[in-house]
Amino acid sequence: MATHCVMGVSRGPRLRVSKVCLNNPFELPVSHPVAVLHLSYPTMVIQQPSNQIKLTNVSIVRLKKGGKRFEIACYKNKVQEWRSGVETNIDDVLQIANVFVNVSKGELAKSNELQKAFKTTDTNTIVKEILEKGEVQVGEKEREHDLSSVRREIATLVAEKCVDPSTQRPYPVGVIDKAMTEAGFSVKQGKSAKAQVSECIKLLQTHSQLPIQRARMRVKVSVPKGDVERLRTKVLECAESVEKDEQGGDEWETVLLIDPGQFRIINELLQKECKGRGRLETLTFAATAGS
């Protein structure tokens, strides 16, 4: 009987070539390799940088000192909390406890540079100084968002404090915002909304077409009987209108409508002349039509 040779090839991750010699070509054994050739696919190794730190949600605080620029990487909103005393754990403020010359590029400050500028190389001491004295770097989009939020807050405060002189009713916030644009009001970065309200009101009164005035305060003043003769005229001079003027058994009581700026004047007058015996109470802030 003739001998037959069969070459078998199987495919897959490993290539197997088998040469099998058979006496009977119809009786194929499951496996009887004479020669096996193994081929493996090549393996590609991709190396990743192991020393790169990716910082996200970063707020950079920068301080220029000794002719050099130093930066630290903090979490957003945590810098103001640290400065106001709300946050006391510095580890919750810093993204990484290092001092950089450039946070974006990951360039650390050298020890000799720190020693020259801060007279120390203690990272904790240097970081605290940068936190306290440094300038927070804000991106363009974030700056626009912050200014927009402050502007909206200013418009809201103005709407709460001011009224239409003809109706004594407040304006909607949207109307105030349009008048701010007309008057050319610009939000000052770094100042709170509350600190910019007075300036905004003055600008609206002089550079916009919107009739506007501060809402009047309704206050009640109580003065001991012995001090009435000296203080009555001075108190009434601070009022735009007098709603009540009564002399009781032990004290004089009056209800006045005043400009908010007169509140401090009346209060100081009572403190000085009545030695704490007089009282000044706010009844309402905005006077409205029909009230």
C-alpha cells in the first residue's frame, strides 16, 4: 500500500503546519504532527510618560517676588474660602503641594530661586504667602461668566433699592439692566456687587433716560421726654415726609419717610444725644403707591 503524506495548516493566533504520513489515507488521526512550525504575531509596546501630572479644575494663584514669577495650583473657589477663613485646611485648597514657575507647563520652582525670593525653601510657608498675597488667574470664559453674574447681582440690588419716582414702585431687573447698558455702566472686577450699587445708581440718574430714585425708608423714632426739645427739630429735618408725630407720657414718637442716606445721620444723633435711650426702627424699605 502506498504511503500518503498530508500537509495540514490551521489558522489562528498561532500558525501550525503539520506533516503527517499515513498508510491509509482514509484513516486520518486527530493529531500526529511530524513537524510543527509556530509563528507569533509581533507585539507593539507603547510607552506612556509616567511623570506627567494632569491637573483639572485648576485655579492658578500667581505672585511676583524677587524678579521671579511663582505659581500654585488650587481648586476653584477654594482660594476665596481660604482668604475669608471659611476653609482652614490647606490640603483642601491645593491641588498639589508644589511651587511652580509655570503651572501650565508643569515647571517647578528651583530651591535656590525660592530661597532668594522668600528667604526659605519651606513649601508650606511659601504656599501660604502666595495664597494670601498672590493674584488669582482667571480664564477669559470664566472672567466673562463672573462679570456677568456680578452685573446681574448689581441690577437685582438696584431694583430692590430704587423705584420709579412717579409711581413709587420698583422696576423689573431687566429694565434696570437695559438702563445700565444705556448709561455705559461697567462692572469692576475684584469689587463686590454691593460695593458697586451706589455708583451704578448715580450713573443711572445722570446718564440714562430711566427716571429713578432710591426707595424711601419708613422709620419710627422714639425719643425720651427729656430729650424731645433738643432733638425734635433735628430729627424732623432729616425726613421727606412725616406720617406720625405724637407726644406720649414718657417719650416722643414719630414715623418718618426718609432717604436711606439719612438713616445713619439719625442713628448717630440718637446715640450721641440720648446716650442709648433713643430708638430707631426700620418699618419698611420701599414706599409703594397707596401705602
